[in-house]
Amino acid sequence: MKTIFKSFKFRIYPNKEQEVLLAKHFGACRFVFNHYLNKRKESYLHDKKSLNYYDNANDLTLSNRECECLSCGERHDRDFNASKNILKQGFKILSGSGTESDTKQKQVEALSLDESMKPETH
């Protein structure tokens, strides 16, 4: 039996607000990756010890309440972001939308992104 592999190529067309959010998200990911890559490199050069994922993950504790993005200069406060999410959920309850679990909420947000995704034609 021959195996057939299929693939699909999509191009997204985010609106301005989504572009900003995507840029911030990817910027934060790039910052964290480069920070820990540099930390691993320095550790190896000084101690001849290579840090693994668990060493880096243990460094990211809940006591890290603030982070400043070096690329955009924006300060991210964990408690402030949590309070914004609680406020958003409260408005949903007051407006009659009801409560949604995190999973359901993420599914709804992902569905709204589907509107900006269109298959790329060749």
C-alpha cells in the first residue's frame, strides 16, 4: 500500500490589531529564545557545562513578575495581564455571554483568526 502525503499552504491576512499582537508575541518568543541561548553559551564557555531545557525552565519561576522586551521596550506585568483577563471575563458574564473555559475561549479566538486566513493559490 502506497502512502500519500498531503500538505496545505495557507497565507494569513491579519488586520492591524492582529498584526500588532502577532509581532509582540513573536518578539517575546524571540527575546526568550535568544536570552536562554546566550545563557547556555555563557555557561558552556565559563563552566564547560551545557544547560538543558529543565535548567532553563526552572529559571522561569512565578516570582518573575515583570519582563521588559528589549526589541519594543514594552514592559509586561504578569499580574496586570491576569487582571485584564479577569476583567474581560467579567464583562462577558455581565453582558450575558456567560463564562467560557480557557480552552473554549482559545477556540473562539482561533475561529476569529480563521476569518483572516485564506488558502494561497498558485
